[in-house]
Amino acid sequence: MSKLLHADNNRMLRSRVFRLGMASLAALVLLTFALEGDAGILKRTESGFQGLLLFLPMVCSFIIILYVGHEFAGGAIRNKLIVGHLRSRVYTSWMVVGIGVTVIAMIFSAAMLAAMCAIDGGMGKLAAKPLITVWTVLLCELLSNAAMSLLFAVILPGAKGAVVSFLYQYALLMVFMISMDGGGIGWIKTLSHFFPQGLMGVAALQRAPEKPWLYMLCSLGAAVAFYGVGMYSFRRKDLN
């Protein structure tokens, strides 16, 4: 298992998809930060964070789905099975890679926002406790997003999975934005416990959501459920 994890992680970090994803994240963070123009530093940083709630899950999802899709298309899965790796270990290795991509992307984005905020002299105005709480909740919801993305990657490998993931996440975003404009609907607010886009209406850099532990439990529970369904689907999938 360790050799499989090592090989998969190295392959991901060297992949063009991963590098393009990180480059696009950097560009999107800079764009959302810059669009506020002459607004106050905290407002510009907040805009960058809100942009991340849209872009970060999509970028991470694309990286995971296209990486796994390449495994299907290139015959790497069959080679792994031939040398004796179990399907459960192959899928678990993908999940670990997906978690790694998610953590790296989040740290990279947070570091960019922090650097831009510090350059403008705004770091001293940020309170540590809500920052830690908000980023912890976001990480849990991004892990749910990673498990969901891997499920899409197995059911619809390659570009099809990426398109379906984009449409699904864009639909979620539209639902949450409509809810925010309309004052909120109960079941839509409930969805915000599971998906990072939903945090747009309930969290900010200086405002943690109420009952953050509930968001963490719900999103991690969803991650486990997505992982279980994905594992079941992959073990039954015909690779011919």
C-alpha cells in the first residue's frame, strides 16, 4: 500500500493537470482580490475568500477527476491489478491523493490571501479565532468535495465526469445564491453543512458559522458516505 501511495502521489505532483490547477487558482485569487480596486484591505481579502468558495472546490474536483480519468484511459489501473493491488487499495490511494490535492490547494490559496493582506498592512486587523474556525470548516467541506469528485471520476471517467462535476457544483452555487437573495430556505441552509459553496451565505473570514462542529460532522460524514459509494462502484466496475 505504501508503494502504491508513493507512486500515485508522485504522479499527481508531476502531472500537468495539477500544475495547471494551481496556476489557475493563483490567477483566480489575484483576480477576485484585485476586482475590489480601492476598497479597504479587509474587504478585498474577504472578496478573495468568497471567490475561493466558488473556485477552490471546482479546481480540486477537476484535478482529481482528470487524474483518475487518465488512469482509466492509460491502462494504469489494469497494471496495478496485475501486480497484485486490490481495487480497495487502488481506490483508497486515489482518495489519499485527492485529500493531498485538497490540502495543498487550500494552503496555497490561504497563503496567497495572507501574503496580499500582509503586503497591504491588513494582517493585524484579522482575529485569529474566527480565521481558524472558518478554515477548519472549509477544509472539512472540501474533503467532502474530494470524496464526491472521486465518485464522479469512477462513474464517469475523464472529461464526462469533469463536465458533470462542473454542472453539479455550478447548480449548487446558483441554489445558494438564490437562497441568499431570498432570505434563505430551510433545506437549502441544511445543504450548506455539506458543500463549500454554501459557506458563502453563512461564513466570512471574520465570521464563523454558528455551530461549526455541526458543519464539520456533516461534511465529514458526507465524505465517508461518498467514499463508501465510490468504493462499491469501483469494485463492481467493468474495466474491459
